Amino acid sequence: MPRAYLGLGSNLGDRLALLREALRRLRRLDAVAMVAASRLWDAEPWESEPGRTAGELPRYLNCVVAVETALGPQALLAELQAIEQALGRTRPPGTPEARRFAPRPLDIDILFYGDAVVATPDDLHIPHLLLAERAFVLRPLAELAPDLEHPILYRTVRELVEDLEDDHDVRPGDFPLRWFED
């Protein structure tokens, strides 16, 4: 089964409870096996919304999980979006840019899916298009897979972290390392 790396984030509601519940639901999927989870990272939002600066928005809790799955990329995305929706995620109207940075109770992105490179008309991109620019993704990913090579950039996650120019405040959260266990 291919190994996929998923980025999870939450900045609305009980962020920790939402991330724990998302992992519980992932574990219940027949075609998905949890392999590992990073610690939680506390992150400043990447962008602001109209009338508010990024510093005025709720901070995110982020993590990366590794899973093995029998689902193809599209089927995995459908399952992840069903989990997001069940836990309160809505996709607001507006431009794709406005939707991309809107606060949300839960966001789950496919960062990598084996060594696959995927680009579909419905906006599924694997590897995730912006992962090499985002500390809130790369730092937790580096905990799980520092030597994983990006199949387009031909650089390891460790190298991407070393050259990261993201100056947003991203730091380990004050949670137990095994935050995802009950």
C-alpha cells in the first residue's frame, strides 16, 4: 500500500478535540492504516481576511500524519473531505484565494502520496503545491520523514526546512508528544 502524508490543521472551535476526532475517523477507514503522527505545532495564520490582520485571527494547531492506504488519491481525498465536512468544515463562497485562507475547524490536505505526481481539473495537486513554502507543514513533516524526497523539486524534506524562508511564528505546541491517544 502506498504511504501518504497528510497535513491537518484547525483554528476554530476546540482545535485539539477536532484533530483527535479527525484521527479517530481516519483510523476507522477500512482502507487506511495509521503509521505515525507528528507532535502538534502552534502556528500563526498565513494570511489575513478582509478587515483583520493575520495576528488578529485564531492560531492554528497543525500536525502531519503518515498513513498507508489502499485508496487512490481521488478516493482518499473524498474520504478526507467527508471527515472535514462531518466535523464542521464548510467552504465559503468567494474567490479561491479567499477560500484558501478562511479560518476553519478542520483542514486535511494530502501532502504526498507515495512518489506520485497528480494534478486534476478539480484542484487536487500532489505533492501539495505550497508545502515547500510553509513552516507549519514542513516542520511537522520533517519529524516523520526528513529524508523523503519531493518528486518534483528533488530535494528532501530536511533540505526544504533548511532553506525555508517562511517567517511566520510556528512553534511546537504545549501538548504531550502522543497527543492523539486517548
